[in-house]
Amino acid sequence: MVTLGLIGFGTIAREIVSAFPQDSCRWVALTREGARPAVPANVSAVTRLDALIEARPRAVVEAASQQAVAAYVPALLDAGIPTMIASIGAFSDPILAARLTDASRNSGARLILPSGALGGLDYLRAIAALPEARVRYTSRKPQAAWRAELAALGLSAEHEAVSLFEGTPAQAAKLYPKNLNAAFAVALAAGIDKVTVSVVADPRATGNTHEIEVESSAGSASFRLVNAPSPGNPKTSALTALSLVAALGELLDREGRH
């Protein structure tokens, strides 16, 4: 039975655990002090980072927040534990990004950035070397995903689409740390300086929609993904957990499950 780690035990972490046969994995989940999540029999909840490290998991999946990436992932990498990051927006902090990259390089532990709710990242990585390339990423979600943000601005998207934001990937990651990890995944693939981010609350959106438009000397491309929202969290696409599961399975197959 392989031991795997989790940072956080919310909707995404639960979906990851349920995707693996219960008798194939032992999970150790790092949760907040005082939190008492209901966990399956094959999951142990701990509240100290050293307890997670002492369990020597084959790999750890961060499924909590950008703050959790900063607080825990550098030490996991320093300890030689491969770590997968769901909150890719954490890389909008250049100091943290350098710390993570250095820790991975120095220890040899893999730092894994899954595709999450997106596709087409291989195309974006290919055109990243072209200085004139320009990418526009639009996040278009139903108003239920933006209810608090709309209320704070005194806006309603009941009948018409409302533009909530347009700017850089770094600004988007700071303003919407739980919603726009996909935007920074695009930025990391294509180059931060090439990407413009737009956020739209749209009553006609049938799911969490990601639109990527690319113009470069290599040609033009347009990607549109309409992802079903996660049943437990309308701000997150169901595809996010599936992507983490696939990346984790590939890691285990590559390094051996025993």
C-alpha cells in the first residue's frame, strides 16, 4: 500500500481520494489546527507539517490555497518529497516561485504543475519563444460562481454578462486566488508578459468556460473548454480533480507504486 499526502481536505482532495481504490493507498492529509474533517478509513488527518513529512509519502498533492503553497511546499521539496500544486496562482509571487524552483532543483524532488481545468498548454509552450505572440485568456462562469464578488461590487449578472476584471495574470491571481489558477497556468505556459486575462460573469454560461485566443507568427489558435462545475464547489471545474488524479497516477507509474 503506497502512502500519499494531501494539503487540505476539501472538495478536490476528497475527489482525489475517491478516485483510487481504498485498499491501494494510505493518505495523510494536512489540515488546519482545530479542523476535524470527516475522513475515510484510509485517510489520517494531521495538523503539523512535520507529521506529514515523517510519514514519508511517495508524493503530496496541494489542494488548499496559494497561502498553503507558501507555508508548506518549500519544506516538502527540501525534504525530497515530490509535490503537485493545484493552486498554480501561487507562482505569481516571484520570490516564492524562485524558492520552489530552487528547492526542487537542490533536493531532486519533482515539482509538478498539472494542467488542471485546461487543455492546449502544449501549444502555448510551443509559441512561448516567439516574442510577438499574444494570448488572451477569458474565464467565463455562471453568476453562482461569482455571487460574492458581484454583491461586493453592487452588480447583478442575472440577465446580461458582466465584466469583472481585465488585466495581467499576476493581478488576476492576487484578486481571485481561488478562481483563476487556470489563468496563471496559461501565463506559465506562454510567458507572463504575453497574456491578458479577462473575467466574466455570464448568466448564459452553461459551465466554467475557459477561452484561450492566440496570435503569433506561427499562426492563430482558439481553444474553448466548457467544464462542468465541481458538485461540491461551483467555482472549481470537475476537471481539476481529474487532472490531479491523472498526473498523480502518471507519477506513481513512472516511479513505481511500491
